[in-house]
Amino acid sequence: MMDNKNLRKILIGIAGRWTLIFLALEIIFFSIFGINYFSLKNLQNILLASTTVLLLATGETFVIVTGGIDLSVGFMVGFSGVICAKVMVTLQAAGASQAVAISSGILAALLLGLLPGLVNGLLVAKLRVPPFIATFGMLGIAYGFAEIICNNVPIMGLPTSVGSIGHGYLIYWLPGKIFAFLQKPENLTRLELQNLVSIIPNVTVITAIVIGIFAFILARTKFGQHTYAIGGSMDAAERAGINVKRHLIKVYMISSFFASLAGVTYVLRFITGRAPAGSARLLDAVVAVVIGGASLYGGTGTILGTVIGALIIGVLEIGLVNLGIPTYNLYIAVGCILIFAVLVDQFFPELVRKE
Amino acid sequence: MTKKRKALSFIGRNWALLFLILMLMLFSILGKNFFGLRNFSNILLAVTTLLLLASGETFVIISGGIDLSIGFVMGFVCVTSAIIMRDLHAAGFPQAVSIMAGSSIGILLGLIPGFINGVLITKLRVPPFIATLGMWGIANGLAWRLCEGFPIAFLPPKARDIGMAYIAYYSPKKGFSLFDRPVLTERADILNLMKIIPLPVLLIAILLVIFAFILSKRKFGQHTYAIGGKVDAAIRAGVNVPWHLIKVYVISSFFAACAGVLLVFKLNMGIHTQYTSSYELFAIAAVVIGGASLMGGKGSIWGTVIGVLLIGTLNNGLMMMGLPIFYRYIAIGCILIVAVLIDQLFPELVYKE
Amino acid sequence: MEPLLEVKNITKRFGGLTAVDNMDMEVFPGEVVGLLGDNGAGKSTLIKVISGVYHADAGTIFFEGKEVRIDNPMDALRIGIETLYQDLALAENLNVYANIFLGREKLKRFLGLINVLDHDYMLNESKKVLDRLEIEVPSLKNQIRTLSGGQRQAVAISRSIYWNAKFLIMDEPTAALGVAEQKNVLDLLKTLSSQGVPVIIISHQLHDVFSVATRLVIMRRGKKVAERITKDTTTDEIVGLIVGSLSGDYGDGNDDAKETAQVGKETSSVDEVQEGK
């Protein structure tokens, strides 16, 4: 029976980390069969392309852990993006400096972006509206307002520095010659430009820092512990003295904060504010959270798992493009991975229990 | 019970219908040409897709589940039946045959996603949200793959005739005729042609009446409510819950398939928009507005119909008033939340009765 | 001697239903009081008022002689009133020590800046209290959902003990337990009361109540109908008082079969309302 026991241990080891293993396998697969897949440039592209999903999914993780769901985050991206862009453009036209215009736009978007979260939280916590409905209603309202603000037309003409931030990298390195921070070196020869190594996009830095902070909050603080408790049993949490209503409101505000941040990064990357931005990413975000190990019934899930889930999708998406495979296969693949993830999460605890 | 209580209770239970009537009156006053046979026919025609999707979704939601895949199942079936019709037509088969073959095979194929959903949910215990979300993606991918992003054209022309047909026509010149569109040559006559009740609407109405009957009067319907209300009770009463739920999800995708085939008739092509489908969310909204609870155990086809008409009237009315279409998102968002709040407040009043 | 806990004129209504009607009760130090009554008599509602889950519509609560306001569960916990509910109120997805410290987590400073959970402390303290009560649990890091009913009950009790309950309320503590585990719980109860901690116990197991409770309070339809000293009464008399075939001390004279039937009808409604709330 030695073999059986070891086999079981191996299976459990794999099942417990299957998402990480799957991600690694994906990367290896595409590196072998793709063109230049495993290159610094491409890997950073993947991170950039996954920005929106990473942010949305992180915020969504908090909500899903409490047993709820936030459907409004997709359209919140457009909502805050439009506010950000509009403020930037308006201030710029009024003669403000680029620095003022850009920071005001970002600040406005992040602050106003908390409002829908507050409303969601109030609806769910105080008025006991089911999260599905409350956030569904909010998505419509957010979208409507977004379109009103931008008048149905993408907002253009943003300050030029937006592009340099959004497309900028933390470090620029010319092997042997230049090592620069944040500023792309100017006046480079054509050869030098080709050899220039750009490391870590600014946008990714911001994303990583914010996600890192909130991952810490969820995993190690009282706030995070209470979030899990509410997801596990709202009654238990309430009777233990936790102010569940207030906590839920904060959780939904976290979710909409991340959505507004996603909107801001969208503006930085695409130098425009569009109302429908990000709407297609909502389901990717939820899928990422579930693949990452969370249950839609609440009580489980981690930010790390969510990040891996989001990367699984991002790696797959870029990989398919790299191989020239039509993107509709992406949907089929993600659909299957999603179902597989849930099945593993169901049978894994039973494997452990039998031990 | 006091008269005031009775009145409030009545309003609470029928608020959607009352709101619909209110909206109809409002738009008739504020909009031009809103109140007329032509516009009402337009509204009905425009909501046909949503009516079908929402009806299927009603069964699922009453059983306590949810089906997110319907939008893309519809697209998948739309594309599939169109392809069959096109290819058979090109191969020289009579139009009637191509059309019937395309429709029936499309609908049959459309039952498969529902079956898979049901099995995933009942046998493999995948939460409905996830299972149907996965199917949403798979159906989307398959449909897209089949049509490569391009609409399927060159369908048998008779298909369009059916899609555009009305039950009765009235022309001052030629009088009243059933099903046969009178042939008119003069522009004035064509403009004055009164078209009464689009054919698709009639077919859908028949379908809805049948399923509403099943839901409210037959054992199948009763069991669906029971499962949604309290699964344990249903199990102990001897209901074969897994099998029943599979049937429920098959019904949902059956309706989605019908919607897909209907689209072929309406548009005379097979089309699939691959990036987003907001259909499923609107269908769910309609069901909830119509009185269902997402926890299950409540709802009705009639309520869903009112929910759909509400959304459709809102769309149409806003358009007739010249307001940009995104206001409807705000409006529907608010109505949805109000719907739930009312359903929460009023059980207490009803309880006291 | 002054009562440790006294409730006066407590009334709680849900819509048109009066679950607790002008209820008075005292509990003295060292007592174990059995709160008895049929389903829907209002026992659970009353203790939920005392533990802060419900807000009374009328009445006052006195603790240690002073009037107190208990508006939420935290207020009750701060005063020292610990409640063990029928459904245990444990979070299935959290582990043993997380549940013991739920809502009152121990924090430590991380990098001198932020407060994080002090898992080691909570783990050790929990181990100590479980050992003190001689409770065996495979591993404190396991999620609660892997524990048996008796083990969960033990964890719930340990939680109350750890937080130095001044007053303990237990709602159906032995309901889901096997015989041996029931005995353990009842022994625990006796130990507690010998340390001066009064306990209110709600249970349908009359012989359990008889074995631990010194005094019995019987409720029917939201009102107190009788009080008895345990050793001066019999199970038969108690059953009669609960069901209504015996008239109580406080003047509801119409105790006939018709009223008993009424109890049955209203029973389900109160339970349903309580489920919903």
C-alpha cells in the first residue's frame, strides 16, 4: 500500500497547486510552439494586456469571498475612464498644466468611482437586495451615465504626458551604456533603439503594488479575516460582534475602487476614454477568481489564486494570437478550464478528507 | 384587512403591470406616433427574441438556478440553422425542405447545451452560474468558429417571407385578407396597408401559452416551484430532482434555440455577435421584474411577459421621444432594483392577510 | 443576594406577532436556570434579545445591578454575556482557533506599521483552553467543517470559556450530540456553575435540564407561566405547564384543549418569522 499512499500524496500535491502548474505548462507550451513567446517583451505584453482583468478580478475576489458578486465592475471601467479623460481634457483646455490635469483626472476618477460601490454596498447590506440584482442594476446605471458624460463618443485629445506614463517603463537599459529610470532616453540611434531593453511597464508597477497591498489585507489582517467569516457564515460573523453591514459596504467599495483603477489604467494605456471599455472583461474577471480557487458561495479564495487565474487567461489569449489561432477558441478553452476548475475544487477536499 | 392594506397589496403584487400601463400612457402623450397599431406591432416584433429567452429563463430561475448561456446558444443555433438552410438551398433542395431542415436540426442541436448544463449542475454539482458561464463561452466559441465572424447569407428567400409575415392585412382597396399579403402597386396603397399581428408573434404566443400552462397547471410546473422553494422537500416528496433539473435546463436552451431560428427568419441571415451578448442579462432582468426571485420558488410566464414588455416599451418609448438609447440602461437598472425592493416589502403585507 | 441578570417587562414583536410578551426573569450567581417551553413559546427570541441579536420593543435589562443597553451582539459580549446558539454560529470555512477568536482577533504589529493577525498567539491560547476542558481535536488548523458535531459544540463552548464569560446562555446544547458527548457538556456546565458563572439553558431534553438546572422557568406563547425549583417538581408537572394542560402561576385561567391547539397553529408562524429574521 506504500505506492497508493505516495500516489495519493502526489495527487493531492498537484491538485492543490494545479493552477500554478497549469500556468507553467501553458507558458512552456507556447514558448516551444510560438514565435518569440518567451521573451521579455512578450511576457511584459501579457502582463500589460491582463491589467484590466487582474484589477477587476482582485476587487471581485473580495466580493466573491463574502458570498456576493459584483456585476457592475465591467462598465465601471468605462465610467471611471470617461470621468478621468473628461477631467483631464477639460482642465487642459482651461489652461492647467499637464501634471495638474492628469493628476486631477486620476483623482476624480478614483474618488467618484467609489460612489457606485457605496450604492451597491448600501443596496446589498441595508436594503437586502440580492447582489446579483443590485450590481446588475448598477451596471446599467453606470453605463448610462458614462455615455452621457462622453456624449457617446470616445474622448480624445488627452494631455500628451498620458501616453508617456501609460506606455512608459520603469527601467530603460541599453546594455553597457545607459541605465535610466522612468524617462525613455532620447536621441537614440536606430541600432540603439533596437537594443533598448525596457523593463517593467509603469502600469504593471502600479497594478502590482495595489494588488499586493490588498492581497496582504485579505490574507493577514482582521479585515480580511472578517471577510472570510462573513462568507462562511453571516450569522456567525454577526453574532461574534462583527458589523456585517458596514463591512459589506466597504467590500463593495473596494470592488468599485479596483474597477475605477482599471478605468484609469485603461485611459493611461489607450489615451482615450470610452464608455463601453472593459465591459467584456467582467466575465474574465469572475472566471479568474473561480479558477483561482474561490467558490461562488463564499468563504474561500485568495488574491494569489485570482492572479494566477487571470494570468492563465492572459497567457492563453496572447498565446493563441501568437500561434495564429483564431480567438474564438479562447472562449471554448476558457469555458472548459472554468468547469474543470470547479470540478477540481470539489473533489480535492474529498481527497484530503479521505487521508 | 383594511381597504388601504388591500389596495397597497394589490399594487404591490401587480406593480409591473401597472407601471407598464403607466408607461404606455406616458409615452403616448409625450411621444409622436407612439400610440398606434404600427408602433405596437413594432414593439411586439422587437421583443420576440427577449420573450423567448426570458420564458426559458423563467423555468430555470423558478427552479432556483440561473442560465447565462442563452445568448450565445441563440447565436450558435442561428448560425447553424442558417448554414444548413444555405447549403441545402444551394444544393437544389426545395425551399420548404431547406427551411424545415434548418429549423428543426438547429433546434435539436440547441437542446444539447441545455442537456450538458443540466448534467454539469446535477451530476457533477457545478454551480449553475459557473456551468452556464462555461457553456456561454463554449457556445460563443463554436458559433464564432462556424461563421468566422461573417453573417451567413444566401438563404432561401421564403424564409424572409415567413419572418416578415403578418396574420392579417387590411387594405382600404383590397379589403381584409388572412396570411396572404395583398399585392399592391401604388405607393399610397402600400403606405396605407394595415398589418395586423406579425406571424412570429403569434407563434411565440402559442408557445408561451403552452408552457405557461405547463408551469402553472401541470405536475411538471409544480415540481419546478417545489425544487426552487425547498429542494429537500421536493426530494423527500419523491421528485426525481436531478432529472427534472436537466429537463429544465433543456427547456431553457430549447427557447434559446427557438430564438436563434427566429432570428434567421427575421433577418434573413445567420448572425452571431461574438463580443458581448447582453441578452441573457436582459432576460434575467425581465424575469425578476416579472416577480421571480433569484432564490427560486417564485415567478410566472405571465410576469415574465410583462417584464419583457416593460423593457421593450421602455426601449421603444425612449427612442420615439428622441432620447439616446443608453438612458434605457439607467432606467432598467433602476426598475430592476425597485422590483426587488417591492418584492421584499410586500410579502409582509401579503403575509398579514 | 442580588441577581446577576434581571430582565423586566421585555416585549418583542415581529410584525403582528408578539413573540415575547412582558417577560420578567432573574438569574442569580451560581444558578443554572432551565428556560422551558414548547416551540414558539418565545424562549429563543428572549435570549436573542439578551444577547443583542434582537432589539426589544419594550423593557429593561439589568446586569450586576445596573441597567444596561444591549443594542447589538458586541454589547452583550462586552458585558460578559456569552451565548451558545442552537446552530453554533461557527464559520465553516475558518479553522478552530479562528472561530474561537472570531470578532476579537489578536493582532500584532507588522514592520511597526500595520496590524496583522497574530496566528501563533491565537493558536496557542486556543490549545490551552481546549486542553483545560480536556477536549480532543485533531488539529486546530483544520477547518471547522471537518469536525464532528460534538467537536464543534466543544469549540463553541471553549470560545465562551476563553472570553471569561460572566454569564452563559446555551440554546439546545446537547441537541446534536451523542450520549458520551452529552455527558461531557453537562459536566462542563456543572463546573461552570460551581465557579459562580450562572447559566440559562434552553433544552427540550427534560432529563438533561433536570440534571443540571436548579430552577426552571416555563414560557408559553411569549409569557412566563410558571417558575419551579427543580427538586420540588416533577417532569410530569413541567410537561403539563409547557403544554398548557396545567394552569400556570400567573393567572391565565383558560388552559383547555382549544388553547393547546392554538399553540400548535401559531408555532409554525413564529418559527418561520424567526427564520426570516
